[in-house]
Amino acid sequence: MAGVMNRLKSLDAYPKINDDFYSRTLSGGLITLASSLVMLILFFSELRLYLHPVTESQLRVDTSRGEKLRINFDVTFPALACSIISLDSMDISGEQHLDVRHDISKRRLDAYGNVIETRQDGIGHTKIENPLQKHGGRLEHNETYCGSCYGAESSDDECCNSCEEVREAYRKKGWAMTDPEIIDQCKREGYVQRVKEEEGEGCNIFGFLEVNKVAGSFHFVPGKTFRQSGFHLQDLLVFQGDSYNISHKVNRLTFGERFPGVVNPLDGVQWTQETLNGMYQYFIKVVPTEYTDVRGHVIQSNQFSVTEHFEKTEAGRTQSLPGVFFFYDLSPIKVIFTEQHVEFLHFLTNVCAIVGGIFTVSGIIDSFVYHGQRAIKKKMEIGKFG
């Protein structure tokens, strides 16, 4: 047994020195104090990293198919009334949605930006006695109302019972409504009067769009958009003036759900128009993003980058319409963020490296200072220093 113990003693890599042979110095005490402080700072820094999750990122090819893209927006137009702003969207697959109204709300704003009224998109129609029937006579008692579409109906039994329905029928035909005063539905509803009442007001339009996950665009334009001979035209009513101030502020624009750390470059961006009619264009590159938190909850969203361009419209150009246009394209690369905690063994390894590294370095510095002081002292004693 004694032989085994002696063999274990011979393996001791840390031989002990008798206390009588220790020599403590002032420089050694200062170095010990400084190294201990640095060691504590680095230890707590490593502890903070261990207690808080870190986010790892990686890039992959986006292999998702058949998904929808949700576009959340909140845009303010201080010089365009809510009654004349319409929203259209289209994509390269050929799908078009003109004058989108669902999931969208508008706030009427006064000249100082204060909210006057909040309503769903569209101007509601009122019920007035004896409206004009499709056959030309007035609505009689116990008779079902069926208003005329003024030649724009797609079938004989189609009815247009409101001003908006007449405008929609005209749009589908590719016609422009030049004078709403001659339309019975618009006259009864006070459409023209209401639009005139909103002159000089601003509008805050907000909501979301669900579109195909392909390249496309959406835009805010004055009037109602319709197609004619392959071109997109706008039904700009004659009483609404010849020029439109499309100054705007993008309060919020996101492609999908928000996630920690996301930066949306258009949030809070404001642009003021200084010339006459024009197209303000945003060209957006959308990057699919997946975020997984420490609890395993997965958020499928998107990031984006953007460039801007203003194009002044010219009279007679059918392809240059006043408005604010957002053109977006999708990146084939998907960014994946994963939140995770540092493993305990990794934390323990780093702590050992901190303690051992600082202990070794401080020992080297102390040895250099101690032997340097001794060499200088000996030279001073024999009168050779200096």
C-alpha cells in the first residue's frame, strides 16, 4: 500500500514549496489585484452570455411552394382625401385585384393631421325613397329595387344598386365615369357632394393584403383603376382637379409577422412632393426568413431592402399614372435564425480558459517584473547601473 502511495506522489504535477521559501513583493500584489479584477469581469461577461440566448444564423435555398405573402401597411397621405384613394395589387402570375376594399380601413385627417373619422374603405350609400329602376320608372311599393348599370351590365339581370356598383361595372367594362351627377345612384347618395366635402383633407389608410408568394406590386392611386387596350388607366373624376399631391409617410410596412431583431427600412419614412403629378416608386427585395426562439416557436416571416425612385408624369402618357407604387421581388435564399442557449460544458470550458489564461499571463508578467527589479538592484549595488 505504501508503495502505491509513493508512486501516486511521484505523479504530482504540482510540487509544493515550503512557506519559508516564498518571497512576496509589492509588484506581485498589484499584479494579483489587477488580474483578479480582469478575471471577475470576464467571468461575469461569460456568465451573461450563458444566461441569455444567442441567435445563430444560416442561409438556405427557399424550397417553400404555394404559400401566401401577407403585406401589412399603414400609409398616410396628408393631401389626398380618402374618397379618391384606391389600392390595387397585381403579380407576375397574372392575378389582379383592383380597388381592393377588404381588410382595409381609412381615417379621414384634417389639415393638422387629426383624425376626423375612421371607416371601412368605400363610401356608403343611403336609402332614399323612390330610386330610379332599371326599366326607367321609380320604385313602387312592394317592388324589388334593381338599379341600372347604364350600359355596363354584363348580363340582362345584373343590377347596380349603389354608386360604387355602377363605378365597378364601368371599371370592368374599361369605361371611365366622367360625370357622376348624371348617375341616379350617385346623385341620390350625395357622392359628388361628399367627395367635395373632403377636399383639402388627408387620409391614413391601413390594413393588410394576402397575395401570392411571387413577384408583384401594389399601389395607392387617386381614382379607380381600370384596364383598356392592355393599359392601366385611372378614372379621375372631372371635379377632382388636374394634379394630385402624393406626398406620403409610410408609418409601417412589413412582409409577414414581426420577429425579434427585425428592421423594416421603410417604417417612418416620409416624402414630400415638390413638383406636379408623378409616380413615387419603391423597389423592394423580399428575403424569406424563419425565426425559432428558445421555446421552439417558429415564426415564418420576411425581411426586405428597398430603393426609391420618383418619375414625373407627363400629359398623354397612359403608362405613367400618379400614385405611390411598391414593386417587390422575392429572394431565392432563405435566412434562418435560431435562438439557443450556450451549453454548460461550453460555459465551463470558457471559464477554465479565462482563469487559467489570466493566471498564466499574470505569472509571466510578475516573473518579468520581479527578475527585472532584482537585476537592476544588483547593478546598483555594484555601481554599474546607469
